[in-house]
Amino acid sequence: MRALHFSHMKYSNRFPTTFLSLALVLILFLASPTSACTEQERNSLLQFLGGLSQGGNLTLTWKNGTDCCTWEGITCSPDRTVTDVFLSSRSLQGFISPFLGNLTGLLRLNLSYNLLSGGLPLELVSSNSIIVLDVSFNQLNGNLQELPSSTPARPLKVLNISSNLFSGQIPSTTWEVMKSLVALNVSNNSFTGQVPTTLCVNAPSFTLLELSYNQISGSIPPELGDCSNLKYLSAGHNNLNGTLPDGLLDITSLEHLSFPNNQLQGSLSNISKLKNLVTLNLGGNFFDGNIPDSIGELKRLQEISLDHNQMSGEIPSTLSNCTKIITINLNSNSFSGQLTKVNFSNLPNLKNIELMGNKFSGAIPESIYSCNNLTALRLSFNSFHGQLSEKISNLKFLSFLSLVDISLTNITSAFQILRSCNNLTTLLIGLNFKHEIMPQDDRIDGFENLQVLSMYECSLLGRVPPWLSKLTNLEVLDLHSNKLIGLIPDWMNNLKSLFCLDISNNSLTGEISTALMEMPMLKTDNVAPKIFELPIYAAPALQYRMPSAIPKLLNLAANNFTGVIPAEIGQLKALLSLNLSFNKLSGEIPEAICNITNLQVLDLSSNDITGTIPAALNDLHFLSRFNVSNNDLEGTIPTGGQLSTFTNSSFDGNPMLCGSILNHHCNSAAAGSVSIFYEKLSGSKVIFTISFSVFFGVGVLYDQLVLSWYFGQAK
């Protein structure tokens, strides 16, 4: 569930629409034709404007000598008192003036979504009139000042300071004087310390607390159990530890409980008291035990996310009683048993089923295919077995399907069945169909909307299938670690949207096709990236919704390609990662490769490449991974640029290569005794898994290992 941001609230004073009320307003207006805001209020607003280095065109209406009630973003009451300052998303820069605290009738101040810096004036937090204060999504910094507990009660109801640069501890005594406080959002800052314990001491109407994305530590205070009207509690992505306090699990009003990515532990045995719970998100912690049978008593539950914990046992059949549920995310636990105990037919609203990385066995329950609204089904890395059921074609809205490593068989039947899922955009079916033949039937169709296709490590026999040429919306294609033979087909450049291609570790032959040099998405960055409908992600905090987050990549490594590296490769100016290692390529490194100025990964190792290393490679300033080891290169390694940042392992295995990096100085008599770190491989390419093509140094696409070889070999 997205964090709640109050900047989207619309604040306005609405006059009654009856004729009598309109007449009264008109009479008041006519009776005071010269009425205007006071000089103090006008000066206070001009002081605020004076503190801005960029005023977002406010000076067009904010002029001395005019009625400030007519200024842009200002609303006044009938008696011409400023009640609202609404200046959200105006590109304002500078600091927030404390003189705004002099607006004695100000009720609502919204400065969200700007570029304001400096601190938050205490005069605003301690105002005698402000009830809603929203400065979210700026660049405010520093600590929040404490209000002493002796301060008279303040009327503030809503405080949203999320998505700034605040640091230090969250004040504690301040909340003792906020007796009307309803909602507090401090998420996405750098606050440290512990969760405040005084939030509910004197604020009986306190309803919402959002603390996510900070550096808050310690345990969850039992005092939160005193918030008897609390509905929304979110503190994900912090450093909280300990267990969920019993008092917290007694708050029957609680609707949203979210603590993902902390260090919490314990069991969920007492969860049944939260009768009004709509969202339960405890993913990325250390919870253990099973899901209690009492989960079925949470009749309003719409989302349960317990992924990346240490939970086990079977899924209780009572989950079928949560008939309003939309999302079930149990990824990466140790749940076991057969899913057939859960009657998914009772869950008509279900859209997302996430069960990846557990120990489920038996057949995929047929009742899943009765969930007509299902858009995402992730069952990868379990112990299911058998063939894909024809009933999956009932899922007309299915967009994301991940079935990696579940012992599927009969790949031809699988594609014939899945062709009916017309909305499918992501299909991840690697580590299945072992040693079967890649379907070559040109009649395979129905995948026009497919954007991501991964069939890696299946040991599939045959050739790159011609029906792939019909997938005109394909953006990511991963066929690595199969047993495909033959040439790279010339139609590859007809895939106008393809920007990430991995056909490494196969038995492809011939020269590197120049068709690859004409791939439109690798030649230009002047294409606005689309957004994947559903995320491909590795962990709760690491997800990829946009293709631009996945590198533009070409991996042809560990095949039997011969000939030279085409000079046309310099046309692929948008390429970020290029891997041609472990082939039989000859000739020199083409100078044109230096035209790929955004290149971050370049691996030409273990080939038969000759000649010198082009000096212009030093100008590839983004190059962070480079390997030309185990070739027949000669001459001096160019210095004074990017190549000087790499170690000798990037150059080893070239006896005629010299330079200070290799401790083999040019013109040295020791030229013939240079130690070779790697031996050239001529047969099996088992060592390919340690060859270099890791991108960004992070483990990504964990569940289905799309592009797994690059992203999965994290260092």
C-alpha cells in the first residue's frame, strides 16, 4: 500500500448554497467594499516571498498595496482573514519564513512538492491556529525542535513532513501538547532514535502514524497500544527489532498494519483481534511459526504480505474465508504442503498470488484458475510438478506469470495453452522443460503483448525459434544456458522494442550477425521508457517497474561465434553492457567500440583477439567492468584514463601485453615469463559462470532470475 501523503488533500471553504446564504454574503460584500486583509498579514506573506530565491511567478499577483486575499494561492474568510496558503507544486526555492506564524487566522498551510530548504520554523508547529501543516516533498533539513510540555495545547491536527532531509530524533514532548493531533507523517527522512511514546497520551483522536523509510531503531513501544482509535500504522524500512506488542494487537480499530523490512520477530498467533484489518504487511523481517487458523476471522482483509520471513507450515484452509482479499504475498519463506487445502474459488477479488521460493508440493490447485480477476501469479522455486493446466487460459486478465523451476514438462503444450492469455506481458518459465526441443512451429502466436520472456537454463535443443519474430513488443529476451545451435537469425532487428538480449552459453555458430547492430533500442536513448504493469523484483525494497531500470544489454558470451567483431558495433550508442567472452572471435578490437560512450560493462575475454588495445577506451568514463584477458593482445596498455582503474586480472593471459598494471614493464626482459592468471578454454565452458558480466553489482530479479546470469552473480 502506498504511503499516505496529505499533500493530495484538497482544502477549501464551502459557502452554503442556499439563496439566503448567498444573499447574506452579497450584503456583507456590498457593506464593506474596501475591506481587505490586514497590513500585518500582507507583510507576513511578503516576508515569506522575500525568503524565496525562486518564487514560481508569485510576484505577478503578490504585490504590496493590493488585497492579499486576491493573491494566487491565498484564501480568506468572509472577514478577510487569511485562512489557507496553498502553494503546492510551484517550484518554490528558498527557505520557509517564520513570519507565516504571524497569520493569526491561518488554518491550513500546504507547501508540498517544492524545492524548499532550511529548517521547519517552530512558529508553524506551535501556531495557535494552524490545523493542517503539509511541507512534504521538499529539501528541508535539520532537526525538529521540541516544544516543552509546559506549552499550552496546540490545535494542530495533521502534520506531514514526509520526503525531506530531516535528521536527528523525532521529538517526544512536542506531542504532549498536540491534543487534537489526528495524523502524523514523517516518512522518507533520516530520523534516528526510537518511536515516540507520547503520541497518544493526550490525543484521543489520533488515527494515523507513518514512520517508514527512516533509520528509527529500538523496539515498538507498548504505549502505542494506548492509541485506541489508531487506524493506520506504518513503519517499514527502518531498524526496528523485538516483537509486536500485545497491546498493539488489541487495537480493534486498526485497518493498516505495515512494518516491512525491519528486524522484527515472533509469531502471529494473536493477530485475530484485529477484526477491522485491511492490510497486513510484515514482509522482510524474522517472523517464524505458521499462519494461524484464526486468519480467517479477518473478514475485511484485502492484503496479506508476509514475504521474506522464516515462516513455515501449511497455508490454513481458513484463508478461504477472507473473501475480500486482493493480494497474497508469501514469497521466500518455508511454507510447505499442498495448496489444494485452500479453496481459491472463494476469493473472487484475488488479483495477486505470490508464493515464490517456498516448499509447496503436489499439483498447482485447479481452484486458482477460477480467480477470474487474477493479474499476477508467481509460483517459482517450489516443488510443484506436471504439465501446465489448460484451465490457466481462463485467466483473461493475467499479465505476470512466473513459473521458474517447478519441474514443468511439455514446453510445446505450455505455449499452446498460454497463447490464450492475451494480456500476458511477462512470462518467466526458466529451469523447466529440461532437454526438450525448443518449439519451432511458426503457428505459435497470441503473445503480441509480451514484453519480457525468460527461458533460461532449460537445456533446450534446437534453434532460436522463428515465432519470436512476431513478438513485436518484446523488450527483454533471456535464452541463456540452453543448447541452441545455428546462426543468429536476421529478423532479430525487427524486434523494435528489444533492448536486453541474452543468448549466452549456447552453441550458436557463425559470425556475429550485423542484424544485431541494427537493433533500434540499442542505437538510441530517445525513446520514452514504458512502465511494466507489475514489478519484477528481487526483494521488498528492490523492484523494477520501468524497463529503463534494466540495463540495455547484449550478451553473446560462451558460444562458438567466429570472425571479427563487426565495426558496426559502434552504432549501439545506447548499450550499457556488452559481453562477447568465451567465443572464437579473431581480429582486432574495433576502434568503433569506443563510440559506445555510455558503456559500463565490456567483456571480450577468452577469444583469439589480436592487435593493441585502442587508447580511446580510456575515454569510456562510465566503464566499471572491463575484461580482455586470455587473448593474443600485444603492446602497451593505454594509461592515463579509465583503463588505469582496473586490476591485472582484466588483462592477464596476453603474453605480449605489457604495462605497469601487469608488473610487466614494456621492453622488459621478463616479457616471456609473464604469469598467466587464466588459461584459455577450448572445450567445455563450465568456467563461464565466473567470467565477467555482472551488472551494477547487485542481485536482481531474484524470483525468476530474469537476466539472472548478469544480475544474479552479485558481488
